[in-house]
Amino acid sequence: MLLKEGKIGNIKLKNRIIMLPTVTNLSNEGFVSEREVEYYKRRSKGVSLVIVGASYVNKLGKFFINQIGIDDDDKIEGLKRLSEAIHQNGAKAGIQLAMHNPKYKPSDFTKEQIQGLCTRLCKWSNKGEKGWF
């Protein structure tokens, strides 16, 4: 059953083995490192979908020291390299967008700040949808 083809929505999967999001702490100042690319490349062998873990969309949402950032366009090149490495092994690539710093609670933000975070989440999910995640 695990090796049988599957579907999530309209996404066809070669099997039902998925690597769930994992925080690796391998990035450098939010930029994808070569070590991180190799980590995901090795783990994408034989699975149908790899979900890259907890990537912050705003520095306020950064929780882990060497967490991947998806907050600025200057990080796109590394994210593309990462998704291409996953795709090389025939796996689909996904990314978990995160905003979870326990220092803050929703009431610490104004309505405008929350709307801004929602806009950032939408912006980055649309960029990912364009082909690299």
C-alpha cells in the first residue's frame, strides 16, 4: 500500500511515502546552506514528497537559530537550489511557512501587522507555487 501511487488534491505522488517537515538548523542567517541541500537531497531518495520544515516569513517569526528564511527575495536562489535537489530524485518539494515565536502572542500585534503577516504568507505561498515548491 505504501508503494502504491497516491494523490493529494490534484498532485499525483509516485508512492505514499512523505518526509514530514523537520527543522534541521543547517541554514546560515536564514540562507539555505550546501549542507542543507545535501541533507534534503539524500532524504528525497525513494519518497514522493519532501516538506522542508518551519521556514520563517518574517524575522519576528524566527524561532530556531539556523532556521530557513523565506522572508526576502535574496533567499530565493538558495530555495530554488534546495527544491531542485529534491526534484532530482523524483520527489515533489513542499515547504512549511511558519510564524511561531513564543515570545509573541496575537494580542501583541496590531490588526495592520497581522494583515501584513497574512499578506507575506500569501506572497510566499504564491512564489512557491510558481514551480520551485
